[in-house]
Amino acid sequence: MVQKPAGFSWPPELTEEQGKLLDFLDHLGNNGWGRNPQTEELMPKVLSELHVVGLGISLVKEAMKSIGYDKNDLHQLDRWESKRTTGRFGR
């Protein structure tokens, strides 16, 4: 489980809404974004909301990497992005 460093804040160029969505995505990542009923329902929606507010998957992965998520976790985000865009969970 990844925990943001004490006193962490998102870069000032991000809006409050973007920061809140990234915080929620981080909260959902407590299990590395593994597939379960909760993530099946929430992940495509959260990634869509992030996309709408201007944070594509590359920026989202960069943000999550900056707080400690590893290569495998970030790969899971790619898989969820596939689910969001194609309806199928990626490999």
C-alpha cells in the first residue's frame, strides 16, 4: 500500500477538482487497483472524470508515480484505461 509523504500536496498548477480526483484515485489504489466489485464500478468513472478535467492517463500515471506507486501499479491503471475506453479490461 502506498502512502503519500507527510505534508504532500499536488503541484499548484492542478486545480482543486483535479487534486480531489487524484486523491480519490489514490484512495482506490490501496490494493494496487486490483479488480474487485468496487473498482469495477468506480475506476472507469474516475478515469473518465479525470479525462474530462484535462488529466489523461499519462498525467495520471505520472502523478501516481510521484507518490510512490510502482511499475505494476501503473500498469493496472493502463488496464483500467482500456476498460474505460473500450469496455474491456486490458492485459
